[in-house]
Amino acid sequence: ATPTAVMVGIGKGAENGILIKDAEALELGYKVDAVIFDKTGTITEGKPVVTDILWSAQAVNEKDKLAAVLLSLEQQSEHPLAMAVVKHLKAQQVNSLPSAYFHSLTGQGVEGLFNGQPYYAGNLKLVESCKTAVPEELQTAAAVLSQTGKTVIYFASHATVMAIVALQDRVKTNSAKAIAELKNGGIGVYMLTGDQAATAIHIGRQAGISDSHIIANAMPADKSNFVKLLQAQGKTVAMVGDGINDSQALAQANLSIAMGHGSDIAIDVAKITLVSSDLLQIPKALKLSRLTVRTIR
Ligand code: ADP
Ligand code: MG
């Protein structure tokens, strides 16, 4: 590409809130034939709100004490789900406790020590990997909640799950439109998420992504392996994400696109940043690439 055409293209992008880091990113766009979206904060607004907290029959008597532990755990996490839990519990006048130890498990949840006892908050995968029991009443409730598109977080001691928290996050206004445009252009569209399958499918369907193109329970490494898988099929892959949990996949993709509201790591790694986090900017960016490359030829 001539330096002039590239400069014009990058300038046009910037005018539209599409920040393109280098010539290569601009020139690659038109070749993209697969786009992978992260769910939370990318297809959805990433502003979850707590709708339900359900306690197990065993834990309900101690729920005030335990709610303080849950608040204290999530207070130390930067995850949007954690922030929503904190907001909800604080509004209910719950006070936090000091923690001796805190650890974040990217893509799974958080753990901490309170009064010498370990506690976790995270997804089902985390609970299963810790071999923690899930009381039947909570299993049933979690299944119902996730089928309506809510994300379910499990709050557990080392022995048993004590509560589940359901959170609702809205699909962004333009997600379905942007995805339809990409599909009409012959591009394969996928969604990857660390969330559970039932929740993922509900959200994916609202955005117009077919069930077979939705991958749930994906850890950060699974996300990047999925990019590799499509590349091995000869695809030129664009990865779109906003989180620390997406940064490996962003680095692996041919073209990487971060949300403007995303984590610093995602924005650092990505070659393109969408200032307004509006997914309609993606078909626009790919078109800009096409126009730029056409000028050169
Ligand atoms: P996504 O891939 O949809 O952006 P993440 O990979 O960030 O989602 O998170 C995957 C799942 O891990 C969440 O749906 C949630 O169940 C769990 N999780 C992550 N962080 C936390 C946290 N701080 N507290 C509770 N659960 C968490
Ligand atoms: Mg995300």
C-alpha cells in the first residue's frame, strides 16, 4: 500500500472512532472471513445487574454473615460481574470483611480466605474443578435461570455451594445488526464465552449467531485455541473482545479488535480499538480496508 493511501485510511477510521494501529491491520481487514466475538462486554453491554440471590436450605440461616464474605470476595475483583454483585450487596447494607488472601482465576472467578476458611465465587467449571457439592435446589434453580439468558455465579465454601447469584446483561442495540451485515458479506460469525452453554445460547440467538457457532465454558487458552483451529482451516480470523480473558485470543488472531471500554490489556494487544464499543464499526472497518486496498491496485 502506498503510505498516502494508508494514511488516508487510518485518518478516515479515526474520524469514525475506529483507531487503527498500523498499516498491516488496515490492509488485512478485507481478507477477514471469520469473526469471533466474546460475549460479555462485546456482544452484551457488559453492565450486568443482579436479579436474584438464592441461598441453599443449609446456608440461609447464616446468610447475613455469608453475604459479607461474598461482598468481600467480589470487592477485590475487577470483573463486571463482581462489580454488579458488590453494588447489589452494598445497597442491602452488607458490610465487608478483611481478607487474608485473595486470588483471581481469570475466566473462572475468585477465591479468598476469611477467618482461615477458603471461599470461592465463580462459574460452574470452577465449582466442578474444586469438587464442591451443589445442593439440588440450587442446581434446579441455576438451570432455570441460565435458560433465560442470565449468568449464574456460584458462591461456595470448600465443601458446598451456599448460594447462586443470577445476573442479567443486555445485548447491545447494534449487535444483531452488525452480525447480520457480516454474515451477509459471507463472513462466518462465532461467539466464545467463559459463561455456561444455556446462557450463551440464549444471548447468541438474540444476536443472530447460530447455536453451532457458539462455544461456551471457554477458558482464555480455549479461546485462543479456537482462533488457531479456524486458522488451520485456512481462515483469516478477526477476534473481537474486551477482557483480560480475551487477550491471548486477540494476540493469536490475524486481526484483533478491542472495545474502547475494555481492559487496558485488551486494548494494548489489539490492532484496532472501537472507541464507542459499537459493533457496527466492524463491518465499517472491513469496508475501509477494502477501499484502501482497492485504491492501491
Ligand atoms: P466472557 O468470556 O463471557 O467475557 P469471562 O471469561 O470474563 O466471560 O468469565 C467467565 C465466567 O467466569 C463468568 O460467566 C462467571 O461465571 C465467572 N467469573 C469470572 N469472574 C468472576 C468473578 N469475579 N466473580 C464471579 N464469577 C466470575
Ligand atoms: Mg468480555
